[in-house]
Amino acid sequence: MSADLRKKAAEMLLKGATLLAEPCPYCNGVRIMKDGNALCVNCGKEPDMNKIDQEVIPENQNSKKPSSVLISLKNKLEELTKELELEKDPEKQQQILKSINSLIETIDKLEK
């Protein structure tokens, strides 16, 4: 994941974006949704829903089941995103964003 993608994801989160439970259909990365546009923080693709319905998921991705660690990390990521939405203190927002960034990096490493 590039620094530019991380920066863009953090900016989107600060502007009210939310994390999606569904992984990226291209790379299984974490996605962020803002104003109906989903961005994968791993590969940077913004999937076209028509293409996703028509594409066949490669066999190795289909059989790959997320580990309990990945599930826990993604759940924590969702919790922190909700906490960030409610937080008014800029310093606390920055701390939450740093935690979110660390989680995204860890999830990215575990999924590869």
C-alpha cells in the first residue's frame, strides 16, 4: 500500500467516510466508502459494480478463508472508524487515525 493511498484513505475517513465490511473484489483489501464511491486502500481501485457482478473470482481467492486474527483486526478497524466519527477532539482524532493506519498496514501484510 502506497503512502499516497494511506493519506487519501485517512483524509476520506476524516471527512466522514466509512470502512466497508466487504473486501476489495480485486485484491481482498480493505475498502473505504464516501459519497457512494468505494476506494481500496490496498490496490487503489474503485470497482465498478457492473464489472464485479460479471467477473469470476479467481479460484485461489475463493478458497482463501480469513483467519480469526484478520477478522478480529477488521472488526477493530470498524470500531475505531465509528469512534472516529463521534470524536470531536482533533488530538484524539489523530490518535485514532494512527491506530487505523497501523491496523490497515497489518491487515495488508497478513492478507498477502
